[in-house]
Amino acid sequence: MTLPLFETPNPSPPPDTEQTAPAAGPTATPQQQYVAWLGSLVHTHQYGKLADLRRPATAESPTHYEARAYAPTEEHRALYRQVGFLFARYHAGRTKPHYGYRSMGTAIRSIGYGGARGPSNPGAERLMMRILPARQIPWRHLQHAIERIRAGETTPPSWAQLITDLTQWTERGRPTAHTWGDDFYTRHRTANRTTGAAK
């Protein structure tokens, strides 16, 4: 019997529905500007640049430098590059950009099938339990999560919010891990969080 806590929330919007791109003007945050640029690569079918982003971090290309240039600080350049990698992995074969919705915890909650999604799906829960305790950003498990989300054709996390969350991954009190865990385990959670993306 499924506990009410684990009921699947209303389905996420289909991945290829038209969405409003994040603001990209001078008042936009670096996260919004970066995600708008990533979305433009999909929208204008710049498949060569997207393929560059899907290559390992050791395979440098002009696109990698372009991606890292959006980071507001030197310490976040590699993080922006890695989120670009995840974005490009999700969008492999897609013709429309998907800017995502809410947190990675919400996105992983949609993994599964029928009534066995999120905490009711052993695979999704195992994945979440590999991510949450990690003291450093668990890039390998985040890639696995994005691959599962892509394969299941469910909604990815807000890419701009993902950048914000990951820049806070090692902060005292581990706010990102706690928020993702809450979003994964709590039914119909409606957190009021400041995001880096337009909804």
C-alpha cells in the first residue's frame, strides 16, 4: 500500500512544450544569461556546440571556454561547464529547449512509471540516496539522474536553479541537500524559493 506522502504529484509538463526563455538582458542573473544562451543553442540548432558540451571536461573546445565565461567568479567556472554538460546531455536529439522546473529533488521524484515514481520507485530512491549524503557535488550521480529523466521523458530541474543550488552545495547546514530531499519526499511541496529562472 502506498502512503499518501509518496503519492505522485500532478504530472509535469511534457518536455517539449513551448516555454518562456529566462531573461537574458543586462538585469538578468548570470544563471539566467547562461541558461538563455544554452537554450539558444538548441533553438537555433547549433548541434556542433551542443556536441562539444557533451564531451568530457578534459576535451577542451572554444565552446567550453564560452560556457565558462558566464560564471561570475573563477571558482564557479567548472561548475557552469558541468551544468552545460548536463543540459547538453538532456537535450541530445531535442529540437526545443526545455528550461526545467523546480529542483533536482522534484525532477527525480518524477522518475519511474505509473504509480511507482519517486520514493515509491526503488531505483529513484537509491539514486536520491546516493546524491543527498555527498559532501562534494556528486556529478556522476547527477548525470545518471539527468539520463533517467531524459529517458523517461519527464521534466528536468530548472537549469538556472540547479546552478544556484550547486554553488551552495557545500554551505554550512547543507541547504541544497535538505531542500532536494524535502522536494523528493514531500507530496505537493510548494516551497517559496528564489530561483534563477523565469517560471
